[in-house]
Amino acid sequence: MPKNKFTDEELMAFADYETTGERAMDILSVLLQFDDESKILAKRIEVFTTTRNALINTLIGDKNER
């Protein structure tokens, strides 16, 4: 299994729109390759966005779930 180019912390920041500059471009360039590495990276980012959204919905209450 290849070593991840990006840490979980970097991807969490990217998912929260907190990554700028060169590191954001590095992540975007991998995502835009549309290869196996980009699919894995997209799934990793999806975990963070799904978790964040679930947390927010739990904290503020999601009217669609009631």
C-alpha cells in the first residue's frame, strides 16, 4: 500500500476550505488526475465532509431527519 501524500489533518483542512496556496493546489492536482490515487483521495476527503456534516446536523438539528 503506498504511503499517503497528505495527512488526515491536511485533508480535514482542505474539506473545510482552510487550505490555501501551494498545498491546496497539490491536493487539487491529484484529484484532477482521475486515476486510482485520485479516487482514494476523494474517498478520504468524503469521510471528513460526511463526518463534519453529521456533526453539524447533530449540533443544530437537521429538520429533514425529524
